[in-house]
Amino acid sequence: MASLKDLKNRISSVKSTQKITKAMQMVAAAKLRRAQDAAQAARPYAERMEQVLAGLSKAYEGRAGAPTLLAGTGKDDVHLLVVATGERGLAGGFNSSIARLARDHAQRLLGQGKTVKILTVGRKGNDILKRSFKDNIVEYITLRDVKQIGYANAAEIGRKVLEMYGAGEFDVATLFFSSFRSVISQVPTALQLIPAKLGGGEGEPAAAAPVVDYEYEPSEEAILESLLPTNISVQVFRALLENNASFYGAQMTAMDNATRNAGEMITKLQLSYNRQRQAQITKELIEIISGAEAL
Amino acid sequence: MAEGIKLEIVSPEKLVLSEDVRSVTVPGAEGYFTVLGDHAPMMSTLRPGFVTIVGLDGRSDHFYVRSGFADVSNAGITILAEAASSLADFDRAGIVAELEKARADLAGIEDHEQRNFVQDVINGLSNLMVEAENLNQSHVH
């Protein structure tokens, strides 16, 4: 049984932990709002981009000579997994759930005899994946020093992916990130970047829109060719922003839980502290009384 | 004829501008073009340059855009640019630095195609500087 002094120390240490988790929760909540706004603000661009690309790429349906970013290389032997995670931990299962999705995917591909290359964005995911796929990681990008994720960061990652694609280093690229549903729900998601999957899911309304005869300047093909690489960066950018919002959402929830747990723990410790204190008082009283009676 | 045209300038980070205007002049890949209300649907890629907007009240405004495209449809004109900012936020020093860097790059490149590409970039950037200069002057008046 711990002594009274030990219990007192425990209580004060748990209390200061609680203070920290509470502060972290509030900071995460404030940052979440900003991250959410940023994710929201980026949406119109990505959506328009998708609509336009879906429209343009329809022209290529079932036709040869489509740009390889759209049609792929015709093989699927080498897969590139772009895994975007957070830079920091203390966010519940945020980083590990993305990494797990990527790991399962990689293992399945390896089981099929494909080659897997991994590009990690974010320190945490890199740390986790390094354990099982040390030799598969080809590139590690950290956004640690980046305060506010800008399009330039995403463009850089996009450029790297395109460079590798141009050099024929992979056939299929998939992006892993956590998409932000709500503060309590973040869904790890895999999105195929190359060959581009357009109009998946929400593409239907775009397809239903009346087909207008556009004039293109320069040609349709040239526009498509210049937009496809941009699209990669845009998708990466969107993923980073979603990730960011998800991270703070997850952190907020995790810290909320931690604060509550600390509260419970304090109640329990306080209870046993009080009991012990009372027991000691009773014991001392008995000693005094029995001492007096003995006289 | 419609009174004006709905203009949206969107950068990856945010919606830069959304309003009804009288006319929009866009730096298309094959030259500047002006869009008024009821324009036929068209799509054009952009080169770095300045979008000139004439508002419904006749006042003009300039926006700097960089690599993207303009989509003119019945709903209005949407400019999707990788970078877009108002003229006031135009980062002159940044462009100058980029220009310097591109010039330095050019000196080190042997490959003919790449040289052409970098030269194009340099030309584009220099044009940009001149245009920015002109716009600034016209604003002083």
C-alpha cells in the first residue's frame, strides 16, 4: 500500500498532466478551426479542376494516344505509395491508422509479386513504415519546418512524383491520407493518383451536365496535357490539408479523452488518499484511548 | 444582352475573387483576350500575367495570375490559377529573384530543349516585369 505522501505526489502529478492535456486539447481545437477553413477554401479549386478534367478526358475514352498520366503505362508492376501522415504524435490513432492502411496495401501488392516503392511525407508515418519496409522507402519528405501548408509544398511533392514517373520508376501511384469527415471521424483513404481516376463518386453530376461545345485554346489535348500534372499537385495539396484537419481533429479527441481519464484517476486517487488518512486518524485515536485506558 | 459576367478567380488555397463584372481581360496562352457577358463557351490555358477586370461601375482592377486556365461557360468565367493575387500583393522581389535564378540556370544547361524551356520562362518573367511596371504607372495617373 502506498503511503500518504506517495499518494499525494501521484495526485499532483496527474493533476499537472491533466493541465497539459487540457491545454493541448484547446490548442488543437483552435488549430482545427483554421485547418478546416483552409481545407474548405481549397475545395472549389479541386472540384472545378476535377470537373474540367473529367470533361476533357471523356474525349479520350476508348481511344488510343491518351496521355500516360491518364491511361497509365499499360503495366502495373511497380507501385508507388505516397503516404502522408503527421509530423507529430499524441493524436490517437491518426498516424498509425494511415500507416496501417498503407502497410496492408503494400503487403497485398508484395503478395502479388509486385514491386513496391514508398514515398513518405511526414515524420511519423516514416518512422512506422521504416520498421517493416525499410528497403522500400525511396524518399522521405518532411514538412516539419512548415508552419502553414501552402500549395508550394504540395507542388514540390507533385513534382517529385512526376519526375519519378517520367523516369519510368513506377507504373501506378497511390496516395494515402486521412480524409476529414468530422471532428470525431477521420477516415484513412487511398486515392489513386496515376493513372488518374477521374469522376469517381461525385463525378456523376458533372457527367450529367449538358455537354457544351467548348472552344479550346490551345487544343484540347494540349490543355489536358498541361492540366494532368497540375492535378497531381492539387490532389496532394488537398490530401495535405485534409490530413492537417484530421490530425487536429484526432488530437483534440485524444486529448479530450486523456483529460477525462486523468480526471477519473484523480477522483480514485483522492478517494484512497482520504480513506487512508481517515484510517490513520482512527488508528492514532485508538492508540491514544487504549493508552489512557491502560493507566 | 446580359449586364455583366460572373467572374471567379480561384487559387488552390482559396477563392480569391467572386463578383459580377463588366469585362475580364485574360492572359491566354495564345494572347490576351477579353470576355464580356454572353461569351461563347471556351477554355484556355494561361500564361503568367495580369487579369484586368472592369467592374460594373466602370472601375478597373488588376490581378496577377500564374499557370492555370480560364473556363468560360454560360455560368460565367472561372479562372483557376496556381497562384493568384491582387496587384497590391504582387511579389515583385520574388519574381526578380526567380528571374535571376532562371538566368543562372540557363548558363549551366547544355540540353537544347531545356535551354529553350528556361529561355521561355525567362521571357515570360521579363514580360511580367514590364507589364507590372506599366500597370503601376497607369495607376499613378
